[in-house]
Amino acid sequence: MNLSIEFEQEEDGRWIAEIPELPGVMVYGTSKEDAESKVQALALRVVADQLERDHMTTNNVQFAPA
């Protein structure tokens, strides 16, 4: 599973990071690195919940900045 991260900087300096493959996985961070870390953590929680709920397994989850 390859997940891309899209970044955008707000006018107030905050960063938004979003993973388009996982609807609703979007976070704000004080820096690009902060937003990246937070969005990866949220994505892993979402994927873990999906795996548990659907009784699926995955061998590989990768993040790639878009």
C-alpha cells in the first residue's frame, strides 16, 4: 500500500498534510515536518482500524511525499 502525502502551507504559516487515498486523513502542523509526522500517525491508526475491522493483512505500507 503506497500512500502519498500532499502538503499546503496556510497564510498564517501552519502546514496542512493530507493523504488523498484515505478520506478524512488531514492534519495541521506548526511545520512541514510536524504535519508529516502527525498525518503518518493518523494514517497508521486508520489503516490499523481498517485491517482489524476487515480482518485483512498488509505486508507493506509506505509514505511518499507528493
